[in-house]
Amino acid sequence: MKNLKQLPALLLKKTVHRKDVQLMVYFDYNNFIIQKLKQLKFTWSATHKAWYTPFNEKAISELKKTFGNSVEFNLDSSLFQQKEVKLYRKKRNLSEKSKEIIRLYVKYLKGKRYSESTVKTYFTFIADFIDYTNSKPLNQLSNKDVELFIEDVFVPRKMSISSQRQLISAIKLFKAFYPECAIEDVKLQRPKRSRILPTVLSKEEIIDLLRCTKNLKHRAILGMIYSAGLRISELINLKLHHIDIDRRQIIVKSSKGRRDRHIILAESIIPLLMNYLNSYKPTCYFVEGVEEGKKYSAESVRSFLKKSVKAARITKRVTPHTLRHSYATHLLENGIDLRYIQELLGHAKPETTMIYTHVSKKDLLQIKSPLDMALKSLIKNKPHTTYTSNKLSDNY
């Protein structure tokens, strides 16, 4: 029987790690590749979930010489950047007192049981804010300092509206933790949310995307994200014992907002799922990275998804979350009630789910354009006169 497995794919990227520019190599677990990289003096990065070595042309050349045609090389656009990769932000100049207060603030957030990602985000914003006002005692920090920080740091960095909203939340919590400061949290206002409609793929584009994803593991990942409407973090943290094939059910544990939920496992994905599990034999997580039993990286998903989108000739900007948006929109177009969609997506508020009513085309397609109705009326009143789009365009 012909072997359907493709050549192992190596994704090469240039990024900053340990305060230096490194050549990163991403790939699905493969012991042969790992041994070769060790011979080339590559080092494993648990942070980036990749093998790396100092970036230079010689390193890339040696990789290609070592592996030859036994692997498929994918070169990220970062390799061809003319400018040097931007190093991490400048080192903060914080006093020992400020450092101690920030450490206690982080401890305060953890005591409030905020998620790890939220604690990290709020810590970064507060540390940058205090660094910006470093010459000023903390008990004299005011609303004006917050405004200047946004104007001098956030705007030049082109930070998003959602990031600015998070900054205000972080400062409000800092005021609650450190009431000695002069910030009046009641007067701090978050900017209005951006009402950007999500990008949605058609059902035909979803099928094309899966068909053009030749790697079995990659196809199983994309199929699972779309068929269950998973967030990328939910896919990465999905464990094998949370998938009940007999009951056609998936349990998503401790998702956003620390909520568990049940999702229907699509019947059509079961053959693909079984083929993938029997071929790759993951031991703990549904999809695993280079090391057995370790989580897969979100960066790898985004990388091969980008290739599949290009192969399927889809011109829309597609991310893993686009598949989740498409899942919700298609459910709505199939007549599923919004309350059930909210439950399946794990939304805390129905308002969040309501956004899909703006992108669903089920009802919109039933609306007639005034131009169509005007032409139809003219044809009805003058049956011997033919009005066509070509004839109409002649008048312009």
C-alpha cells in the first residue's frame, strides 16, 4: 500500500531569544531530525518549543546540506527581512521599592485568582507604566500620568484598543491594591470596543482548506478546530481522555473564564480522527509537539494554516480563530438557536454571540435590492421590453 505520509516539514524562523537573534526550527516530533540537530549543535528552547542556533547564513546552509531532500523546508518571511530583528524592549529602570510593590501587586492578582495570561499582561503594563514615571514617587501618580503614558507609549507603539482597555483595567486594580497613589480610578475611562466583524469562510472554502491540507496531523487539527468551534488554546490543552468517541462528545476543561463545557463531536470527523490517532499515537494531549506528551505550539498551527490557505487559493486573512467564527456563523445559518450557540462556544454573555447575526447571510440573501425590484416592476408593466444588466450599463 502506498505510504500517504508526507515528508517531514521544517519551519525556519528568525527571532530573538536569550537577548540574541536565533534561527528557530519548528517541526512535528521526529527522532531522526532531533538527533541530526543535536549533531549540528542546536539547542532546545522550552519557551519557543523549537530548536535553535545563532542566526547566520552558514547555519541555514548546513541545515539544507544535512537534510537534503529528506525534509520539506518552509522559510518564514522573517528570514528575508532587511532590518535586524527588533530586540526586546529596553531594560526597565525601576527602584527596589517599585520592584517590591510590583511583586506584591502580582501576588495580589494571583490571590484574586486571575488567569496566568492576565497576570502576565497586567504585570507588563504596570511595570512599563511605573518605569515611564520612574522619577515620580508612587504615591504621587495621577490620572495625568496615565494619559501621558498612553499618548507617549501606547499611541507610538500602535497598541490596539483592546490593549488600552486592558491597561485601564490593570491600573484600576493597581489603585485597589495601592490606594496610596493619587490616581482616581472612577475617572479612568476605557475607550469603546472596536466593532469589527469577524472574517468567515464559506462552507465550500472550509472543505477546500481541508482538502488542500495534505499532512494528516494538520488536517486533523483544522478539522477539530472547525467541527467543534475550539479556541486555539482549547485545542492545545485538549487531552485524549476528554474526547469521548462513543458518546460523540468533547469536554473542554477550564476554558476562558475558568468554565467547562461539552461540545458535540462531529460524526464526519471520526474517521479522520481515528486515522490520525492510530498513525501518530499521541500519549497525553490530542495533539503533541516535538517531545512526547508535551503540548503542541500555537505558532505551528498558524504556520501550516497559512500554507493551507495559500494552497486552497483563499484570499481572506485566515487565522485559527477564523475557523471558530465560521463554525458559529454556519450553525446560525443552519437555524440553530443563539442560546445553544452561546453554550457551544462557551460565551459568558449572549451579546458576544450576537455578533454572528451581523455576518450570517441566511436572512440577508432574502432581501431584494431596490434596483432589482425597480427593474422587475418595469418588466411587469412593459412585458415587451427586455431590461438586462448589459443594457442597463449602456446608460452609464
